[in-house]
Amino acid sequence: METASWRLAPTVAPLASCHRSKLQLRVSRTAGHIQAVRHAVTLAAAAGGGGRSDPSAKTSGRGPKRIQKSQPSGRSQLQLPEVQATAEVIPRSNEPQMQALLVEFDNDEDPDATVIRVSGQDKSDLLMALTGAFNSLDLRVCSASISSTDDGAVMDVFHVTDMQDKKVPESDFETIKGSLLTICASTSRSSKPAIYGLAAEAEIRRLRPLSTTPAALEGDAAALELAAAEMAQAAANLVSLEREIIEVAAADGDTETREAARAEAAALLERRMAAMEAVLAARRSAIDHPAEPAMARGPGGDLRFSGGGATSTGPAAGDGFEIILQGFNWESHKGSWYKKLSEQAKTIADAGISAVWLPPPSASVSPQGYLPTDLYNLNSQYGSEGELRACLRTMHDADLKVIADIVINHRCAAAQSDDGKWNKFGGRLAWDQSAICCNNPAFAGTGNAKTGEDYVAAPNIDHTQEKIRKDLESWMKYLRTNVGFDGWRFDYSKGYAGKFTRQYIDSTVPAIAFGEYWDTCEYTDGVLNYNQDNHRQRTVSWCDQTGGTAAAFDFTTKGILQEAMGRGEYWRLTDSQGRPPGVLGMWPSRAVTFIDNHDTGSTLNHWPFPSSHLPEAHAYLLTHPGTPCVFYDHFMDGGALGETIRKLIDIRRRNGINARSKVKIQRATNDVYAAIIDSKVVVKVGYGNWSPGGDKVDIGQRDWGLAHSGPNFAVWEGVF
């Protein structure tokens, strides 16, 4: 059995001289990355220099309620509370599946604090989850006793008070219990305290309350100190597991269970290192306006964009003030969808939407429209051609632009060739296998090789052939001038070179054009990397291949925003230069930002945004630069979410927020992100406490007016 206890003590010792556990981290920055290197980890083991510790050697007594931060002359030092630990090192068998935790409260045992006992089966990240939960619930841990057995059971005892140093009212017990169980159900690191990391664990407990004090609002020293302690703890835990694996392997023992734990510990260290990098980035001077460096766009960028962001031939995301609605979901083909949208056109326009993206208009093998056959046949599962034309007229009457979903990376054939391959096309564009790329073997294509990624489900069209391009241009001109579409959304745009997209845009002159360049984000040990510059650069490079004529969906922002809000890692919302971390931080006028679409959400749910965080996600989306695209399911929500989206759209319109609006990030820490937009609007997302008044934000306003707020978000407007 292992037992550890600590208290917040008035006497503290610097990290460098901690006699029980020493961890030195060498931190260097190369190409914007943090590298944490284990330099030396030593353990002053139990009494006798390696023998079994005395289980009774616990720290007793209560520490001070208020923590005094030492201020030595010169530079500040990271301070550690005194820590005592005892450990009985016993090889453990494979851990059973997690069982329910038991949370008990006692207001009688301790005259000054509420005692909370947590018992049950250990699981990943349990202790870290509990401490984080106490912090988010504004509960101060005065002392604790942490115990675990060789069969994986835990008995953790916490003495806590509220932020006024009083016991927790019994009326709050059930609410706190529910929060603790909810938070602990979704964590990913073992709570068993590694003796190498006890000092860091205790340091985190000491530091967490600092993040809610007025002093923390004066600067970000507390955030840096906390990030350093968390990184030290994660590294120490990893080292502890690695040493245990070495010892067990040397004794010819089974290391499988410990290897799994080591993988989780490595993933946690990746998170902590990313958090440290984010904190360091936040300490730099914020950049008021996200730059669009020439190297992010390619040669000639300074000439093409020097006139304010427009290009000579293409529209990209429109006039910069567009707010797009994706006007369908994965199930919209079930019914007369065009008729339904016609009925909703006025409601959509009255809410402040300026453009509606419709599903693919052509006949298709799949009912959703993404396996088109005869492009000119506009009778689809969404309705007849007549209903489509009527829908467009109704939307134009409501002053809405209408965007067609252009699926031209691939096309399904109407018949098989003599060898049984589906490569004979029907309708007005009666192509044969020569129109299919030669590296699409399932369809025996004889055209040129693909200029992008293969789409295996259907014949991939050879865009290098002038005849094929002319046919596609003629069809798109028909949609533009005859049917009445105003713009294009290019499906699977990474399947063919961006230069061809530019040609289609130049020849059809749409009002809006953007592509779906869905690329995989970058991960290490299963953890989303903090630095996603390479990922967003690939999207930016595609836009540049189009000559800037097309914008693109900002999948980088979606991935980061989802991770930040879903895991409480709001430090992710700034890059190493203090800009927003997605495409909108590099090239905002070419970033179409979104929360979900028919692929990621709806009933398909390939990559859904955490539903409980949708209100705050839209607070970010609709107050930041880029061109927001709101998903139909979210917009048409009949409850609080739909109302929140409409109010946020109104705030965006009222303050003239646009694709190139200036962002000044005020804070990006574990629990809160805050930014000033165009020196008019301030937005805060996250569960932490923050306000522009409390942070003394000054943009020349007389006062701050709360424009709207909801779960984990608030938006203020300056009163001038």
C-alpha cells in the first residue's frame, strides 16, 4: 500500500534544494517548439537509503489558509511546500476495470474544514482530475491524505474549505459530488502518486488558488508557475514509471500494464509541454492584427494582396462581412428540402445570415449528392429542378446569396465497360475511361495521373485535360447564369491541384468561392500538438495555389477549438506569435471558420464538437475574424443554442466584425481565453473567472456593457 500526505506549510524550500525529489528540466525553444529534457532525476528514498519507509511518517496539522508568495531579491524562484511521503513498493497485478467512485462528505470530523473522502478503483488521471475539480468548484484544499493499494483501490481524503475559508454547506454536497464524478469520468491519467512527483503534485495544489486571485489578473506569473509545476509533475511521473519498468524487466516480470501506463504518462507530458509553450507565447506582446506573411502565401503575395485583401480575379469569401449558413445536414435528402428552405428563407435572412450553402444539386448515386452522375440533371433527392429554381428565387428575394456544392473531384459512371469497369458516363457529359485518372485502377482510367489525393469510392476526374475542364466550366456557368447560383463550395478540393480551382473560378466569376481542404491535424502520442502551423500552412498553400481566389474551411481552428473547450485547455487558443492558432491567424480573409458540418456532426458524426460546449464555441466563432459558417442543426435549434447564435450574429453585425478584424488576445490559460476584437468587443470563453473590468482593459471606453453571456462565455461591448 502507498500512502502520501501533505500540507500547505508556512516554511517552503526552493525546487533546486528539495531534499525528497529533484527534477531538473532543461527547456529550449527551437522552431517554436518546447523540448523538455530529463536532465537529472534523483530520489532520496525512504529512511535507510532505499529500504521500506515508515508508514506512520505522515505530515500532520493544518497549513495556513492564505498563501504568502515569497519575493526574494532579484529573480523569483519556484517554491515548494514541505512534502512527506511513504511508499511501500509492491509489484501490482493487472488492474481491473474501473468501478464507480464513492464520494462521502463529513462536516463534523474537522472543526475548520469539510472532509471529502473519495474511494474506489483507481483510474487514469484521477488525482489530477480531483484537484482540478476542486479548483474549478472554488474549493481550497487545506490538507490531504492519498492512499492506494496494490490491487488498484484508492482512499483519498481531502480537507477543504470554500474561498472564504469556511466549511462547505451541506446543501452543496450533492452538486459537488455530481461535478466530481462527472469530471473524473473523462480523464486520462493515473491518480496513484508517484513518489518522484509528490513535490510537484503538492506544488500544483499550492499554485492553483493563485490563478483566481487579483494578483493573477495583474499578470501571468501564476499561470507560468503553474504550467511549470504541472510539466514537472508529468515528467516526474513518466520517469517514475520508466524506472519501475526497468526494475520489473530486470526481474523478468510482466511490464505490459506498466507500459500502457507509461504511454498515458508520455501523452500527459506532451499536454503539459504544449501548455508551457502556450503560456510562454501568451507572455509575449500580443499582435493586434494577424499578419499575412508572404511566405505563408507564396511568391507575389505582397503584390496580390497589397490593395486590402481583394484579388484581381476572384472573390474568396466574399465582401468580408459574409455570414454563411450551411443549409442542410446529412439527413436533409429525406423530404422536400428545397421547399422547406424556401419557407425558412425570411427567417434565415432576418437573423443576419447573408449566404446559404445548399447541398450538391445534381443526380447522384448516394442520396446526399456526393456521388454525382449526370451533372446537368438537377432533379435530386432534395427536390426537383423546378423546386431548386424556386428556392433560389425566394432566397434572392430575401437578399440571400446561394452557394452550390460543387463535386468535381470524382463522378460516378452510368454503365460498365466491356471489362466490367464502371467508367462509361451518361448524360450531356458522356465521357469514357480517358476522363479518369490512370492511378485510379479500380475504374481502369487511362487519363493522366492525379494532381491531388485519391478518392477511392468513385472514378477520379482528370483535371489536366483541357476538354474536361471546358466541360466543367460550361456546367458551372450554366449553374451561375441560368439556374441562379451565386457562389461555389468545392467538395474534396485536395483531390486536384488548386490551379484548376482558380481556372473554374476565373471563368465563372462567382460572388463567393471556398474549398473543403480537410487535412489531418498533427498529433504526438495521441495528443493534439500545440503547434499546428504545418497543418494550417497546407490549407494556406492550397488557397495560394488558387491565386487567393478561393478561401477554405479552417479545419485547424475546429480541431484546436474542440480540444481546447472539450478538455479545458484554453491555452491552445493562441499560437507561438500570440495570434489565433488556425488559418484565421495566418490568413483570416481566406479562413471559413465553422463548428460542425454534415460530415463532422449531424447523424454522420465523424468528428463532432462536444455538445455541452456549443454555446461558447459559437461565441468564439462569431466574434473572431474569418468568415463564419453556421451549421443548420445549430442555427435551427429551438432552444437556448439557437437564441444564442442569433444574438451573437447581431453583435457581430452591430460592431462590424469582419473577416479581417483585429484580434488582441488578452489571456489564454487552462481555464479561460479572452480577446479584444477591433477595439470594440471583448469575448471570454472558458470556465475561469475573467472580465475586462477586472483585467483593466482600456480601449478608450467609458464603460463596459454585457452584450450576451451563457455557459462558459460572455461578450462585452465598449460604451464610448
